[in-house]
Amino acid sequence: MQLIPMLQRLIAANSISSVNSSIDQGNRVVIDLLANWLEGLGFTTEVMPLADPRKANLIATLGSGPGGLVLAGHTDTVPCDESQWRHDPFKLVEKDHRLYGLGTCDMKGFFPLVIEAVRHFVGQPLKQPLIILATADEESSMAGAQLLAAAGRPRARYALIGEPTGMKPINMHKGIMVEKLVIEGHSGHSSDPSLGRNAMETMHSVLGELLTLRNELRDNYHNPAFSVSYPTMNLGCIHGGNNPNRICGQCELGFEVRPLPGMDMAKLQETIRERVLPLQKRDGVVITIEHYCVPAFATAENSAMVEICESLTRHSCEAVSFATEAPYLKDLGMDVVILGPGNVEQAHQPDEYLALERIQPTIDFLIQLIGRCCL
Ligand SMILES: [Zn+2]
């Protein structure tokens, strides 16, 4: 199958992943399409199911032995607001030298380019294996990458993740900690404060503690490789109470921290607890904090993969503030660089697209990369 029809099929398969179960979809259709196409090119494929039977990872291997290269990407997309799109997000539309559709840029669009590049090596004996890795749930829980980490697979010397970087190599990114903090107080009639425990008043103190911590993080950590050179904290959403004449019985806050590489996330979470939990006793409320996090990432110094990608693209490596599956692949022993054809500005946006002019340079880059790593 040719590149555009392949991309059409991938975009038509809704593979939205979300922590909101009412819009969460599986990725099996995408995984099965890729497995089918890659088997046709001589790959050995292994579908690795997740706990949710609608979801799976794919490990497709050409050649064998130690070393080699993993070309990796996620097959899920973020949810989309269809009413803000000019076209159907699940229909590939070519217009103005662009390919529009949900996942064209981030990042189902990477796989047909990989398959085009791979065609050049069919029938050529590879000295080291070439592995195509397609994962599930990158946009929601990282469950696919976590399953790979637990299984200890795949193994290879090098890995490239085709996330949207505008064809520039990325060797460093921040982590993401998403925190959900819930204060359970006790509601009661507003006329007498002693009848309840006001969760919103405790939240006022929590916000004060968090903003103090935010400023400390900003002042104490610094990495000039990032355009925002310090760890950030964003207070994202807050909900609480239901009427002016009731004591606020429950209040919850969603916030996010983006630590720099090298920062200990477990310690940071402990610090948040130390600052916030003493308010329970003071105010007679219960505070719970749920975490979800992706570690920060930096390639090892003297990374050979950085050198290869810099020489092939003639771009120096850069740092970005979005998180990827790179730390999981690095933990599996791979030398990882992130580089893909899309632009992050078009990711997670209505009218997401991949520019046609990016396609051939990406295929050419991948052919050279496979040649350097596998022949
Ligand atoms: Zn992505």
C-alpha cells in the first residue's frame, strides 16, 4: 500500500486515549494495520496486549542479534473538539500542501514514513536488527510504555521517537507531574461556621503553600538548555462547594509541575505532602493527593545517537518542555533521541496537520539512519 492510503487508514481509526473513560478508545485497529503492513515487508511481529483488551503495543522486528535501532511512536491521539475543526478529524484531507487529520502530526503520521523508508532495506540482510515499536496510551497514562518497561523489551542500542519536533533532534525534556488534590471538609448552614469544616478555606492555605513552593523551585533550579529554564508549576483547575449559603464541604484542585532533568520526582512529591498535609490537623479536614507522572529525560553525555542525528540533520540537539516515552526506552538501555516530521505547534490543536514538504526529507533521513545503525 502507498503512503497516503496507509495514512488514510490510520487516521480513520479513532484511537483517542483519555483518562475520561467515556471518550477513551482502543488502539487495536491501528496496531493490527501496522502489524499487517510490516509482516508484508518481512517483519516478525508481536502484539503485546494491555490490561484493557482494546489496547496493545506492537514490536515488529526485521533481522536479529544485539545492537540495532528502534523506531518508536505512539498510536493513540489526544481527544479533539470536532466542532472546532474545519474538516472531519478522522478523514485525511489534503489541502494547501498539508495533510489534515487527528494524529497526522502527533503522531500516527510517522509510521507510513517509517514504512516507506523500510522498503529500501527489504531483501538486504541487516547486520543489526531494525525494530518498529508502536505503543498505546502515551497521551493518557503511559500504560503502554510502562508495560514495555516491566517486560524489559524491546532491547536495542539506539532508538528514535518520531514525536513532532520539526525534524530537529531533541535530547532533553522536562518531566510532568499531574497532581489531583482533594480536600474533604464538612458542609453545614452558612450562618454558623462551627456547624462545618470549610474545605475552601483550607484550599486557600494550600494555594499559598503551593505558590511558595513554586517560587522556591523557580529560584533554586535552572537549566539554560530550556527556553523556560526553570521548573514550572501550573494551577490548572479548581472546583468546590455548591451554594453561597452552605459551608463548602469539598474542594479539589488539579495542578501540574514540570521538573527539569535530574530532579527527584519522588522527593518533590514528598515535599508537596510535607507542606500541605499538616493543614489536615489544623482545619479538621482530610486531604488526599493523587499523582501521575512522566519522568524528565536527558541522553547520556557523549551519546552516539546524538552525534548521528546531529550530523544527518545538521542541527544541534535542543531541549523541549513536553514529555515523551524516551525515559522508559532509556531505562531499557537504549541511546534515545526524539525527532519527527510534525511541528509541536500543530499537535493537540484543531486542524492538526503534517506539511507535505516534510515527508520526503523525513524518509531520506530515516533511510540514512537505518543504514548507519543496522547495516
Ligand atoms: Zn505525541
